[in-house]
Amino acid sequence: MTTSLWKMAALCALLFVAGCASKPAVPFDKSSASSIKTIGLLTPDVPSEPSAALASSPGQSFGLIGALIDAGIKEGRDSSLKKILDGQQFVADKAFTEGLTASLKARGYEVKLIPVSREDHGSLLKTYPSAKDNNVDAYLDVVAFYGYVAAGVAASTPYRPFLYTDCKLVKAEDGSVLMSDSVFYNPVLAAGGSTDHVTLAPDPAYAFASFDDLEADPVKAAKGESVAFASTTDAIGNLLR
């Protein structure tokens, strides 16, 4: 599967979770999970390349040809956004892991980083390591998809950073679900989905009237993504209060 197809598959999987009414969030019950002291943070599924998405565009009105033109434009913008973030030394998986670690520790948990391999990108794991292998009380599994998104091509619908995550906390002893939820920073692409999840409004300081404006200010663009990651990882920590 090509990188572009994999990114689209990952995004579709996350948006399916957000819009699926048959999968309600499972809130964390601190009182019944008082034995959870040490959380094994599994290697998050975070793509190495961001997405520059346009929720609606003129090409959507012109069938296959329009779709192909849109795809070509998007691929070029994806590449440009990656160069911008790379140039500012923004490493998504590092930012996500460090943010989650700090967020969990701030809520009183010990954190162990547990490396796992992922074959189905955009999906939570189907099975989890045993408790005895890692000496933890629970495992936190997180899938993420990130980048910049605009609702349309007008200046009134600017590009803003987005970060969509699906997360689950399972008891290491038996794999029972202690918490399951989704967190959507700037939920433009998740519009119309289930409201039974956490949504975060994007920081208005990081908005670009056009993609050209975004490219012209790489420092601000990278900072906007950092803010999205910090806000999201803090929100995931809040789910485990």
C-alpha cells in the first residue's frame, strides 16, 4: 500500500470510529480502577507524514477527473507540509509519546514505554501483551492522524492544525476495557459524526487563509501542530482522572 493510500485508510478508520453510533465511549471509572498505578504506553500508531486536507473543494463537482486533480494537489501539499515540519524538527511520534507520558504522570500514574509492532495502521490493537511480560497494571493504546485541514477554499475557511485520535485503556491482567474514547482537535473532518467523544476547538492563533500562507510561515505552522499535540495528549490524560 502506498503512503497516500495508507494515510487515507488510517483517516477513514478514525472517522468511522467517530461516526459509529454502535461504539459509544467507555468512560473511565476511577473508583473501580483504583488498582491502576502503572500504565504501559504502547507505541502509538502515528504516521510519519502529515496530511494537508481540504474538506470540500471545487474538484468534488467534477467526478473522477476532479477527484484525481484534488488527489494530485493534496499529495503535493502533504509533501510540502512534511518538509515544513521536518525543517522545524517536529517529530510527530516523539511529540505524541512525550506528551502522553507527561500527561499521564501529571495525573499520578507511573508510565512504562512498551514497544509493539503495528500491521493495521489506523486501528487499535486486537490483542495486548500479558501483564507478566511488562509488570504494568494497564495498557494505553492510541491511534493518531494529524496535519492541517481547511473546510473549503475561501479565506473564511482557513487551514488550521488537526489531530484525531482513538484511544483505549485495557486492564493488563485480563484485557478488559477500562476506557475507550476518541479525541478530535479541530473536528472539521468529523463533522456530522457521533457527539459521544471529546472535541477540542483549534487555537485561533494558528490559522492560515491559504496553503501558500502556511508555507510562508513554517515556524508558526510547526508551532500550531505542537499546540494540537499538547492539547490532545492533555485531554487524553484527563480521560483517566
